[in-house]
Amino acid sequence: MEQVSPPKRRLEPLCEKITLPVIRAVVDDFYNRIQHHPTLAEPFSVVQD
């Protein structure tokens, strides 16, 4: 019996799929959450807006 290889996919750079507005939204969400986190808020309080 001959083994069949799975079809090869064309890899696409992730940077072409994630736009700058999406990156900004993720960073904003992270920063907003971290400011209210019970243990991480204090260490991250040194981060300037």
C-alpha cells in the first residue's frame, strides 16, 4: 500500500492578515484589562499612556 502525503498548503505571512488598527485594538484592550487586574495593576502602573 502506498502512503499518500497530505496536500501542501501555501503559507501566508501573518503580518499581511493583521492590520495596524487590529494590533492597536488588542494593545488597548490588554492595557485596559491590566490596569484593573488585582496583581498586575501595580507593576504595570509605571507604564505611561
